[in-house]
Amino acid sequence: MNLTPKETVSYLDQYIIGQQDAKKTIAIALRNRHRRMQLDKELQEEIMPKNILMIGSTGVGKTEIARRLAKMMALPFVKVEASKYTEVGFVGRDVESMVRDLVLASVNLVKTEHKERNQTRIQEYVENTIIEKLLPPLPKGASSEKQADYERSFTRMKERLLQGDLDELTVEVEIAPAQGESPDNLPPEMVKVQESFVKILGMGSKPVKKELKVKEAKEALKHDAAEKLLDLESIKAEALERAQNSGIIFIDEIDKIAVPSGSNSRQDPSKEGVQRDLLPIVEGSTVSTKHGSIKTDHILFIAAGAFHLSKPSELIPELQGRFPLRVELSSLDEEVLYQILTKPKHSLLRQYEALLKTEGVTLVFEEEAIRALAKISQKANEKMEDIGARRLHTILEKVIEEISFEADLHQGECLHVNAQLVHERLDSIIEDQDTARYIL
């Protein structure tokens, strides 16, 4: 998606309150990706992405920024947890699998785009296949009169199919069996061996005949149509190119693989070893995937971590150097928590209102109640662990627990959540620190 940095920030503002520095840094990095692609090939190769390290407590918006970017942009994007990986040679996922995940995401993205572009052809294939089952084709050598009659019948049948008149009829269709997808974190050599066995044994190669209602057959044949009409090789080539030049990998919890100074676990396979394995991928290397080889030189890496127990400087120096852009996300105060409850497009309050509306209950949050929710959330974050905006989920759930439980008794009513209700539900809990630790 070709957005200016201001447009990117404006989009993120609809869902994430504050954190302007982080939004601005990411918006510029994404725009530079677009700018680079406008240059000649020789210069393109020289311009490396400026990887970003986001630092901030849990619940301040690091992961939410990544989630919204993924929805906003038609770019290959994966979010991974650094803590899931282990050093090569130990049980667990190796870091190269994040690149394979990116390629798979890219293939799915490009395939979806091609399906949308070929929607008309796919629809025609499905319609013709169903009609041919209901109205078998004429034998070769049929007279021109019979052919004209057949065409008129075919046209009438097609009209009835489009109107849904034939939806309850049963037809026998041939459906290609779903191919057993190899786990994408398997080494490509293992994938090839697995595919060879499938070919030798002839597993899953023959179409399966099924009797389905026309309505169900329409959906079942769409997948078949896409496989037959789309050029899968060109989709793979485009997907690899897109992942190579526009792919984004968001590495969350990177602080969990930092080794605090003075720690005795310098050789922990889930920490420093992972950093060493991660380094060549971030610096630029070639990774083999089942769809082909991909260079990681121009993939944009965005890493994020709370860094409560460690510091960015405790990552190995070479890895630090590959994340030149540092941005610190600020903690959330009472005013920001209030804005999080009221400003975003699909704020928590709007979500609860919509959920109870399905039961015929109109929920109204009064201004004083919203202010009280923000104040108590901020107090809870001060007294206990600071979990940022996630505290709002816990607080809100506790406040409307009874309303939600007895929603069926209030059908057709308008219920107001006022400051008195908020204090009744929360004051006694927040004052007792032992209780608060378990409930809030």
C-alpha cells in the first residue's frame, strides 16, 4: 500500500493512542521501502533497511502497532516470538523458520490477490461445471437444431442457478483432495523427500467424487477452480520476490533472549545461541524454503521488548548494530488510559456495547464512570505490575460482570454504567493489595 508517512500515522492513530515517536519511525521506515523500489536496480541493492528496536513496558502498544500494520498493508508480514526459538542443534524451532513463515504468508497473500483478480473466470468455471452435471453436454455430431436448443436450455439453467433456484438440488462433483501441507518449518530437503513419497505411493492424487447440494458444490468447486486456472509457479515467483523486497518480520519479546550481565547462563541455548543464529538472517543471508530460496538482505526487521530484566546493551554487539533505529514507548498515565477507552475506532467500550446489543441490551457508559475506570486502572498499575492498557480489560470485565451474566433479564432495557457502580465493584478490591493481585 502506497501511503505517505503522515497517512500511515493517521491510520495508526485510529487504533493506537499516543506513542507518536514509534508510529513516526515505523511510518518513515515503510515509506523508505517504497522509495527504494523506485530506484534503479544497482542502487536498490546498496540501500539496506533500517531495522527498528521498540522498547517499552508490556501493554503500551508495541504488539498492537505490529497487528495494525499487518492489517493495513498489502505486504508479506509475520509476527514471531523470540522466546520460541532455540539454537541449532537443540529441540525447538530454529530461527530460519521465521523466514519460511514469511514466504508462506507471502504465497498466501499473492494467491488471494490472484483469486480476486480472476474472480469472474473462477465463477464461470464453477457455474459451467455444475450446469454440465445437471444438463449433460450433447454428443459430438449433434444437429445444429439440437445445439441451439441445448444452448437455450443452458442459458435458462444458468439464470436459475444464479437466482438460487437450484441450490437444493443434489449433484455429483469431483473434488481434488486437499494436499497434505508439509509443516513449513521443516528443512526443504525433508519436504522434498516427503513429496517424493506422496508421488510414489500415489496418495491424494485422484479426485474424490462427492454428492453435494448445489449450494455446497459452488463453494467446494471454488478451490478446485483456483488451482486449475491460476499459474501457481508465477504466484510462487512473485511471492518470493515480494517477501524478499517488501517483507516485514516483527520479532516480539526480543528482551527474553538478552543475557543480563552477571548471569550464569551465558550458554543458554534459548538466549545467546539464538542471537548468534539470528544475526546472519538479520545481516543478510540466503534461506532455503519449500517454495525456493530467498535472500534476507532487504527484509525489514522490527524487534520489540519490555527490557525489564535486561537492557538493549546486553544483546550481543553485532545484533545491536543491526537495529540502528531505537524508539522508546512511554508508559500510560490516567489521561492516556481514558483516551484509550474513548478514542479508538473499536475501543473496549464500543466492543462491550456491541456485544450486549446482541442480547437486546443498550449499554451506556457515563463520562464519570469512564474517568473512574481510567483512574483505578492507573492506580492498579502503580500498586502492582504495570501491564499498561491490558489492565483495562480486567477492570472492565469486573465492572460489567453481573450485567453480562444477567443480560437475558434486561432485554430491551437501557443500562447505565455510572461512577457509583464502578466504585462499588472495584474500590474494596483495589484497597486490599493481596486480593487485587489475584483479581485485577
